[in-house]
Amino acid sequence: MPAVLDPDRLLDALDGDVEEVRGVVALFTAQRTDLVAQLRDAIGRAAARDVHEVAHSLKGALATLGADAAAEAALQVERMGRAGDLATVAPAFAALERELERLQPELDRLAAA
């Protein structure tokens, strides 16, 4: 299973700027709730294209953070949306939500460092 968070990847991408890392983490944390709500709504409407697009955005943000496990979970949801196959998206979305819950304490620690 991929790591919950690789903080060194984000720190390296931002040239070691700890304040910038805190800003990126704060931005993601602020946007996360909205993205998850948009994804939940798209799933509820069976809007495959919207599922694909929102999951893709979430996956990109997670990959940037170095949150590989959550990014992989978002990728699974994204693939289902792209394929138009939402019949089994509920368990994949639940897995994504679990990964996001595992990630948040790690982000909180990173923001406080």
C-alpha cells in the first residue's frame, strides 16, 4: 500500500520553503471539503463526466502533496467516471474518503511543523 504522505516530495517541489508547504497544505485542506462534496453530488446524479473531472482534480492535488494512497484511490474513481461505469463507484468513493481521513492528521502535522 502506498504511503499516506511523502512530505519530502512536496518540500522538494517547493525548494524547501516550509512556509510555502504550509500554504499549499492550507489551500488543499480548504478545497478538500468542496471537492468531496462535488464528487458526492456527481455520483448521486450518476454524472460520469463530472465524476471523472472532479476525481481528476482531486487526484492531481493529492499527487502534488505526495499523498500516494489517496491519489490512487482518487484515480480509481476517476477511471470509473471516464469509463462511464458508475455501477460500483460507491465502494471506490468510500475507499477514497477513508484515505482522505487517514491523510488529514498527516497534513495537520505537516502544517504545524
